[in-house]
Amino acid sequence: MEIYSFSPFGYEGALVSVEVDLRRGIPAVDVVGLADGAVKEARERMQAAIRNSGFEFPQERVLISLSPADMKKEGAGFDLPLALAVLAASNGESAGSAVLIMGELELSGHVRSVKGIHAACSTAASCGITRCIVPKANADEAREVSGMFVYGAENLSDAFEALKNPAYFSAGSSDTNLSGIPKNAECIDGVYFLPVIEGFEFSEVRGQDKLIRALQIAAAGGHNLLAVGAPGCGKTMSIQKLPALLPLLTKDEAQSTTRIWSLAGLLSPSESLIRTPPFRMPHQTSSLEGIAGGGPNCRPGEISLAHNGVLFLDEAAEFRTSVLQTLRVPLENGRITLSRAGRSTVYPADFQLVMAANPCPCGNYGSETKICLCSATAIDHYWKKFSSPLLDRIDLRVKVENESDKGLMIENSERTTHQLRIPVARAIATQRKRQGCRNAKLTPEQISQFCEVSKEVRLILDRAMMRYDFSSRASAGCLKIARTIADMEGAEEIKQEHMEEAVEFRRVYSSFGEE
């Protein structure tokens, strides 16, 4: 009898073999295999569900073994596989080829949805298991896994019939590349965007053309960004419109993102495959575990939930120093390793970091009309939260001016979201064809290959390195930004104006008080 379930732990998780032995003795149900409280309680739910579904529970002594025996089994998803394994053993049925089963049972026999279905089916498919029985509410989620034949069960009776009859299983959509993309999505140069809805129109933003330009470049190349400005200047509102410039995820990107959200239990029943890039905005009081992930089961944190999307830290200087420093390694490697109780897991964390901060604790430093009440020591302590290694990984730095302080009439931006998307789509299509990744993720070898510059352009960068004391990482960042700007214009070579704009965005110091 080859019935498998899934025990989630971290990003990988593991398949669990469910075996049943009926033997003579006092009727009872024994579960062995390091099961937690929820799995042990499945004995009672399973017995009631079997009887209320019109089946007869075996009168023998029932031994249920969950293997591997040394791995802790957790969650209510074991209810359905345990019940089906008992029914199959008592009725002499064979499941034929291996089958993955997950689901929580109500006492009536109805099957309830559980989390982690996408991760379970992905793991099963990688092990050669091609059939699964899951709750009907999770069936579409399971069908997004390539090569998986799925049956969505409403109750225990349906699931048992499907276990006996392979014809009940069906595959997912044949057009997997377009799966999950809304029908009204906007397509530009083969790159898909969500339709513009209320609150995401950039023409509503007033007097922040430089910030909008930085957001456009960040969306086109996946670059990290830091915006610093006085309270009320519009930096947060503008950044919150960034998702309108982000393209929908590709099929491969969506698979890994969906797996993480499925493990976290955040996957919406109406969204079987996440195509919209995540935009996570944690609060300043978030703990280290909440940002990086962890806990008994190594649950994903905000940086993993933002995988293939954006992690936006508003009022970034108010976050704990330990939280900000945790971002350094994931920003470089695109993943984070969590270890708990002798076990470890590696979560993908390939996110785009966007931060907004005030220039000082009171927010008035540098204002032409307001007085800053902060001492030099207070300002220095405020900015020390952003260590040099962290700031060095941020290529786009914008000093956001508060135009209202100057008493000027502020007009709306002349460029709409659709107009901003056109260069972004052009750049993304070019990057996907040329190197298969965003410019922000170029390796040193790829920078040498795809970011070649003339002597004149190189001279601009060399002078900037001397004048602004750029590090090697800063120099590489300028090349990547210039490459993105060139891609947005459809230029094959990086020109002088591209490099000058890249240096302009990079040259602002971490204190934003000097240039």
C-alpha cells in the first residue's frame, strides 16, 4: 500500500509514508512515528468520519505507522490519508501506484482545506509520484504543479472511490505559461502587467519626478532603492504605487513564490498560482524572527514572503538594528538558511529592498522653512542604524525634496502609469532574452560580458569613484544601473548620459547631508 502524505518543515518538507496493519486484539488505534498532538487526535476524527460516511470501522487492533520514524509529523493534513489507508486495508483494496493524499476531516466526513498543498505536490512530483487526492478547495493549487494528476475530494466517500479508480484523476491546464494571468492583463513587448486600478496611477503624484524616475529604473532592473525626505513629501505614497510598474511573474518565478505562500498558509483559495509580485510592508515593530523567519517549524519570514517581489521598509530607521543587518546576506545571496533543533532549511529570498526614511529623527534636517531640533549626535546615532555594508548594497538613492516648503505651485506628473510601463517592459524583455535574469542580479562575469563601456564612459565612472570614494560594489552597481537605463531606451551600448544618470543616483552619501 503506497499512500503518502506530507510533513512541512521549512521550505523543503518531506513525504511521509502511511502504512496500516490490522491485527487481532482489543479494538484500538495506535499511531507510531513521532506524531504530534494534532496527528494523534486524527484517530478520533478519522473513526467518526468513517462511520458517518457509511463505512464500517474495522474491529481489529489498528496500527498506523508514519515513516520515516525519526521525523516529527505535524498538522491536520494527515486525517484523510490515515482514514483512506485504514479503509483500504480493511477492504483489501490496493492503491496501485503511489498516491499523495492530504486533507483534514470533519466528523461528518467532509474534507476541509489545508495549507502546504503546492509544496506537497511539488515534492511528490520530484519523487516520481504523479497522483494526488486533496481537498476540492485546494485542487486548482495542486494542478499548477507540472505532471500532477489531481482529484479534489469533497468528502471521504469521494476520496475512497478515487483511490480505487485512477480514471477519476485529471491533469492541469495545457497552457501552463499563461496560467494564473488575468484575462484583462496588459501586455507590452510580451511582458504582462496587471490592469491599472485606483490608487496606482502615477499621474496623481505631484512634484516628485526624480523619485518616480528612480522607481521606474528600480522596476526595470530590480535594483534596491532608498528614498530619504521630510515627512509628508510623498515618498511613501509614491513607493506604494511601485507594484503597478512590476511585471507579472514568469511561470518558474510563480512556482517558487507560490510554494512559500502555500507553506505559510497565506495562499488565497481564488489564487492557485501567484503571478502578482509580492509587495510586503512589515511594521517597524517586527521582530527578527518575523523578518527572517523561524519558529518551531521554520516558517518563512517577510524576506521569503517577498521572494520575487518587493520588501518595503517604511520609516526604515525605526526598525531594530539587528533586523536591518539581517538583510545583508539575503540581499547578496538571494536565500536565507534557518536552523532549529538540529534541522536546517534554506528559503529563497530573492527580493528587491525598498526603504524610506526621514533625514533625521524630527524629519526637518535640510528643510528651508522648518527648524531641525536634533543634535548632531542624535542625527549620527539615527543614521548609524544603516551600516555601510547595508547601504553599499543599495544602488538607487534618492533625496526627496519637499516642494511645498519652497512655496511653489506643484503640478501633477505628466507621465501616466501606462507611459512609465513601456520602457520598463522594453528593459525586462531585453534582460530575459539576453541573460535570463534582472540586471540587479548580474554576476561579476556577466557584468564584464553585458556591461562593456567605451573609454569615455569608463572615464566618467573612474572619476566618480575617485571623487565619491565608491567601493568596488558601488562601481558594479553603477554599471548595472547604466545597463538598465540603456535597456529602457533600447540602446545596445551604455552611453555617457546613461552612466551620468547612474552616478547621480548612486553618489548621494548615506547621511544625505553631503554630496
